[in-house]
Amino acid sequence: MANDGNLWQHMHDQLVAGELLEQVKVYATEYLQQVNDQRVFPDEAALGGLAHFDEPLPQAVGDSEAILQNLHEYGAPATTAQIGGRYFGFVNGGILPVGLAARWLADAWDQTAGLYLTSPIAAKLEHISEKWMVDLLGLPAGTAMGVVTGTSNATMCGLAAGRNTLLKNQGWDVNEQGLAGSPAIRVVMGAHAHGSVKKALALIGIGQKQIEIVPIDNQGRMDPTQLPELDNRTLLILQAGNVNSGAFDDFVTLCQRAKDAGAWVHIDGAFGLWAAASPNTRHLTAGIERADSWSVDGHKTLNTPYDCGLILCRDRAALTAAMQATGDYIQYSEDRDNMLYTMDMSRQARGITLWATLKYLGREGVAALIDRLCDHAALFSEQLQAAGFRVLNDVVFNQVLVACDSPNLTETTLRHIQQSGECWCGGSKWFGEPVIRISVCNWMTTPQDVERSVRAFAKARENAILEITTQTE
Ligand SMILES: *Cc1c(COP(=O)(O)O)cnc(C)c1O
């Protein structure tokens, strides 16, 4: 059928008939209806099904229905139930119905979000979302926003803007002169900075030996009393939401010190910056408005579909100068050109799903979402302690760090939790001790999900004790 010369006509008919979209609607609905009942991590059989995809590159044009059928049959079972209520791994978030649907619609539009001229609607909705985000987070009026893949990318953009500005203040133009022979700049960050920060620094030409590490307190917060003297050649990198404990740096004190010294402050707030959007957690982010740049994810706490990261920068010109691109064919407009704020030129119009999510939730809905995550984290902590587990952090936001009576028992219990299919958590180290790391970051989680997960923890610990005693017998 498809390769008989009528391929293009066939594809045209498929697009306008909408049958394939109807087909995936059925598949997706089926998936969504059972996602809370499926194993949270696939079992061996489902993983075995992935072998189905091992084949040489097809020679001939295939069959769209069969391809989608394959995905449904062998792909869906090998997903993690990330959008369900009992996935607590990493800080992965969920999806709102409106975000998912807007994403599908935007996918059908297939807009290139770089320029106003490539997509007026993408430009408009990123412009609106920028204003809403600045309002929601209480950042300085006029703060610029770029919509990127995630916080790793956003942090790199913010740090590049900061580096260039600090050097520009010393008469050095990075875009013109590069980095070789430039005046030295300093980087100061806490001992618990996220791995993506070091990676971003390396990518902008700052190596690990150049970083001045500030000691932290028992929650992973930078200790302000140990902050070195700052100056106007310093990038100070702070954290809203420690990736393990969820703790927040003391922005009031640290940002003031930086301002007095003329340093540039970047805040990595991948999931935690959202605390600013709820009256109940806003105190955690007091002082963030004095920073210069901020990175935050939509795909974590806000529960937009993947992917959506945001770079926010107080000095619009500093960000656009760092992200500048030229080319004879590029036509900037009087309206917003999204590519001025990011590294990408061509990219998906993820601002559309961001806008739809913010428009749907509104200020109150965003606050309720954040409160819900925090409440469930607190419930987790309470119930786990009642079940005899140790909680190692102050549960101030959505993160709970759990340990058993010995490191070995913690690690073995975690393995049993991961294999149980009942819920899924990752592991981490907290001051050298292995921990089970719970991130509550999906609106879908209910108190019943928390209770069921706590039972799964207890059962996993029983199995772990059995396993350990059999081994040592
Ligand atoms: C997730 C996370 C990042 C990285 O964000 P991506 O969106 O995965 O690139 C950086 N910092 C913190 C604190 C995070 O939690």
C-alpha cells in the first residue's frame, strides 16, 4: 500500500483523517485508566518485551497502525508509572489533564518556537507566561524568562549571563574576546550543590578547582558564617530545594552579602523555587528576589509534561547578550523572539503547555498543588516514623529521607521496595549514609497512596531482614 508510489497521498490522507490520533487516543486512555494499578516499575516480563524492538533498520516503508500497536503492546508495559500516585523517584512530577491535552494540540501545530515569525502563538504565550511566572514567584518586575529543556540547561544559561556580566564589568567582552586571558572570576557554592551545577560550570569554562565550596549545616544549607569574602568578580550559586533534603539556603542573608559585594547570585530552584508560589511555604524562599538569575522546572513541581525548564534573569540584556545569535537569514521582530532567551534556535513550543497549566491552575491552584505535595510528604514522614523507620531530614517541602537501623538494611530494603512494584523510590547518600529518597511531586498522589506505600516499605523491610539473616546463617 504505502510504497506503491502513493506514499505521499497516503500520508496526507492519514493526517487529515485523524484515524491515527484516534487510535493513540484509545491507547493513551487505556494507559491512563490503569496507570494507578500497574506495577510502578515494570516486571521482568515487561522488560523482556523490549527485545521486540531489536531489529535492523527497516528497508521499506512500514505500517503506521502496526507501529503504534507495537508501542502500545511492548512500549507501554515498559514505562515507569511516573504519572501515577506512587512514583516517588527523583523529582519527576506528573501531568495535569489540560497540560497533556494542550501538548497534543501543540504537537499537531508543530511550531518552531524560536522566532515570532516562525510562531506568533508560541511567542505570545511565552511572553504571557513570563509575566505570570515573575508575578507568581515574586521576582523583580521586568525579569526575563527563557523556556528551555530543564534546569540543567537553565542553570547554564544563567551562569553564562552571570559570568559575562562580571567580566564585562571588568572591561572584558566574552563574546568578542573569549575566555583565554580573561580576568579571573570566582565561583562560590555550597557543598551540596546539584551535580548539574558543576556540569554547567564546566561547560562555560569553569573547572572544579576554581570552585570555592562553602560548608553546609545538617540540612544541607550553606552555612552563612562560613561564606568567604565576596567581591564583584564572584558568582554565588545558591539552592532553593536541596536535591536530597529539600532544604532552602538563607537567601535573605546570603543575597544581601552578595549585593553588598557586587557579586552575581544564581539560585538553582529546580523544584523548590515553587515554594514562593504558596502562602504556606513562601517563607522558605524569603529573599530570592534579590538574586540575579534563577532556574526552575515546570516539569517537576508544576506538573507540566516533559520537558519544560525555565531560566529567569533580572537583567534582560545580560541574558540576551549571552544567548545572542546572528545570521543573515534570522529575522527578529518587534514582538518577542523566544530564541533571544535560550541556547536553542529551533525547538518545540513548550511555552504552550506551560501557559495552559498556569491558566488552568491560576494562583490558587498552583498554591494548592504545592501544599498538597508538602502535606503528603509530611504524612509520609509521620507514618514511616510510626512504622519504625528513621527520617533523617526536616521535612520542610516535598522531600523525605528515610533510613532503617543499619546501612545494609536500608540498601536491601530499598532494593525490595523497587522490586515490589507497589511504589518506587530512588536511593541516595545523606552525609555518607545510604538513604531511601522520597520525592512527593505529583498531584495524583493521595493519602491512600502514601499509606499503601508505607505498607510496602514495611513489607520490603521484612523481606530484607529475611534475606540478610538467610545470608548470614
Ligand atoms: C532536577 C534538578 C536539577 C536538574 O534539572 P533537570 O530539569 O533534570 O535538568 C538541578 N537542580 C536540582 C536541585 C534538581 O532537583
